[in-house]
Amino acid sequence: MDWQSVAAQLFPGGHDITEADNFLSGSAQVDGKPVAVIGTTDHTPIGIEIALAQAQAILRTVREHPGRPILILVDTQGQRLRHRDEMLGINSYMAHLGKCVDLARREGHTVIGLVYDQALSGGFITSGLIASACYALPEATIRVMGLPAMARITKVPEERLTELAKDNPVFAPGPENYLRMGGLHGIWDGDLAGELIRALADARAEDGRMALGLARGGRLMAHPVAQAVRVGSDVRPA
Amino acid sequence: MSSYQELTARQRIPAMFDAGSFEEFLPPSMRIVSPHLAQLDAAVSFDDGVVVGRGKFGGRVVFGAAQEGGFMGGAVGEVHGAKLVGMLQRAIDERAHAVVLLLESGGVRLHEANAGLIAVSEVMRAMLDVRAAGIPVIAVVGGANGCFGGMGIAARCANTVIMSEEGRLAMSGPEVIETANGVEEFDSRDRALVWRTTGGKHRYLLGDCQVLVEDDTEALRAAALDAIADIPPGGAPLTLDGLLAEQAMLERRLQDTQGLSEPMDVWKGLGMPDPARVPMLEPDEFLTLATQHRATPTLGER
């Protein structure tokens, strides 16, 4: 879905989001209150410039609009795969973006991620996945890597991965798998404006994704293992 | 001198922590293994590739972890990530003096794809929770597999990144970039180029690692002790000023390197004399020069 249609459905109260080189920024009215919006569009790879632009927009929001909620609109094919990005330390640019989101959360800004089209790996890990909560539209695709590339690196035949991807949440790219694993808090269908209002009200400070993954049956080991380490007990089978 | 790079994770822990002090949480005897590898006929490891626990470090209670590069390249799966998160949470519960992470990882374990990706993001958030609790987090990067992917990002969520000269820190591996965009984009077999692009000296000059030492276990231990001591009381959490300074450093880097594609030209731009000699410089000579020219985060105009 194109970002204009998403924005129109999310913000019936109006918005002033603009696009520059696939970078989205602006503000919108949600339930009569202003929300800062940043994001990317057109499946753009996240290179060092656009990571920094997003970080700057978040820092500006923290400085100029204390407490204002932030919505991150995610559409990316992943981190940019170029020598120059690696040379200049794209991991540092990504980490900087993630740290800015983290600071904003701790300073009282609720941060919501919304995957409205594609989310891949490195482009997603320091945006939607570090927000207070992350949601997706039903037709979104979320994955770490395409199955052909994954087959090459893991040396597992692609047919096997394709078979597994049908019903195994670990390999399948659909949002319902991320939902089952707790990586997404919900999938928004229908009334996007109402869903956003609810999400802003429901967001919690702590990271509850392991417990969600356990409760939803998509990630059974993470929560018991982390708890066992934390309290020094044996792992109880889920 | 004894090489840190050549040690396994289980050898690094006792070599770094005070002798005999480290207690491992969820040790291999409990046989907690990945639930995803069997269906791919991949071997499991009884520690899922990471040692986590608590020990004494310079006499203080410090929590720590070591990733094992010899098991799936140190990559993060569901159990591996959860062990790190649990240790980080416990460090907060028990008010640790610091956390030291001995990182060696290719990032997300592709065999556990989606679960690994979520796990790495949980590790990042847990590291920042530790910092927010006022506990310094130190990342040590000196393993043969380097520190890549999501863990390359996580490393930069620490207060201090310590690298050995042989350490490598980046995001996408050279092979991934070559596969995606061709050998003319990044020749992954050009070891010198790979090192100039991702290696310790380069990262130190750019300002992405704060301490650079030789590949010597005792030197890395001493550097980690100093790094913890150098963080002032209240200095562990993220701050707006700190992130504005980092923003300024990263913006300056973009401006100063426009049109450059060779790390030696980046070093020249920083003012390093005779950049072609940098790879050969002895550690002391390099550090003397580098400390005059390396980039650091400073608060710009506000």
C-alpha cells in the first residue's frame, strides 16, 4: 500500500507528512492530539543517510515536543548492501537510530511501529522492533532474508525451507507468524485510525514480547529460558 | 602475550574474569538446546553458543557473556538470545557493577530466522535497560568471526566498545555484499580491503570503537577494567546530549567523506599522515598518531 493511502486512513484528522528521497516526516492529529510521524517508503534500503535522517527527526521531537507520541511507518527491503555504508559504519548509524528511539521511549514518548508494506532484517531491527509496540497491516511481509539467499547460507535446500515456511512461524514471512512469536503486538485490519488510538493507549514501557510469544504459542523457549537465567531455576517446559 | 582471538568462549571467560570466580547460569549440563535446529538436521550445542553468568572482575561483581564463534559463527537463535536477555535482566535485579559482553557473532541465526531477529532486538533493548539502570555495559570485539549483523548494531548500544586490532565490526558481511552487488562492489576475498573496511584500526579512527588494543587477553582485560572505571557515576544511561553529540559525529562523517570509497582516503581526510602505512604501524605508534586525529562525539551547535 502507498504511504499516502495509509496516512489518509490513519489520520482522518489531517497530517502534514512529506516525503523526501523516500524519507517520511511530519506530524498528524490523532484523537485531537499531535503525533510525530517518521518513516520510509518505496521499500527503500536503509542506508546511512536515511538512518541518520530518522534519528534526527526523533531527537528533534524529543527536544521540541516533549512527550509527543511517535509513529514509525516501516517500508524497507532491509539495510543497504554497499561497501561505502559498511566502510562508514552502518551498524553505528543503525544503533544510533535505535538508541534515539530508546531514549524517546524513556523520556515518555510512546513509540509505535507500523509495517505498512515490507520489513526486512536490519532495516527493521532499530525501527519497529525497538518501538514500544509494533503492528503490521495484513498484507505486509516481514522477514530476515529471502528463502533462496537463506538456503545458500544455511546450506538447507530451498525446497525444504519453502516447505517449512508454509506452517512454521520461524521461516514464514507473513505478519501472522511475527504475531504468534510476539514480534508484533497486533495486525491492523479495517479501522486504522481507531487501531492507532488503541495502540497509543495500550503501549507499555517494558518489553513483553517473550511473554507474548509464549502465550500465543509461536515462541515457546525464549520466555522460560530468560526466566530460568534470571531467577536461577531450571527451565520449566512451556 | 596470549592471543584472545584463538581462545574459545569457554576459555575467554576465565581468562578475563578473576580466577575461579565465574558462575555460569544455565550451564551446558542442563542441556537447554535450540528447538529449531533438529528440523534442519543441524547439530545443536548444549549451551546454544553462548556462556552467560556472573563473576568477579577486578574484585567487583560483574555480569558477563561470551559468544562462541565456533558454533554457527556465534549467531543468535531463540535460546542464545534469551540467555543473554535473562542475564542482562538479572544484572539489573542484582545491581551489578557492570556487564562485560565478549561478542563474536554473525548476527541473526538464519536457521531460526524470525525468532533470531526478534531475539537480537530483545538483546538490544535489554542492554539499554541495563544502561538505564545505571550499570555500564562494555562490549569486547576480538574474535575470529568478528561482530556482524544485528550484533554489530548491539555492540554499538554498549557504553564502550573495545576492539583488538584483529577484531572486525560491521553489519553486512563482505560475502553478503558481494553476492548482492557484485565483486566490483566489495571483493570479499581481498583480505586487506576487508580489514581496512571493518577492522579495529579503522573503527578506532572513525570513532566507532573507543579503545583499541593488541590481540592479547591480558590487554583486553585491562582495557575492560579501565573502561568500567572511566565511566563516571551516573554516566551509563543514554542522554539527549550524548545522542546529539553522536548525531553530530555521524553527520560530520557523512560530510567529510563525500565521494570517498577507500578507507585510506577516509584516514587521510582525518589527517592521518601516510595512510598507506597505517595497516603496518606498530600498536604504540598507531595509537600515538590516531589519538591526535580520530573522530570523537562532541556536542555541536544546538
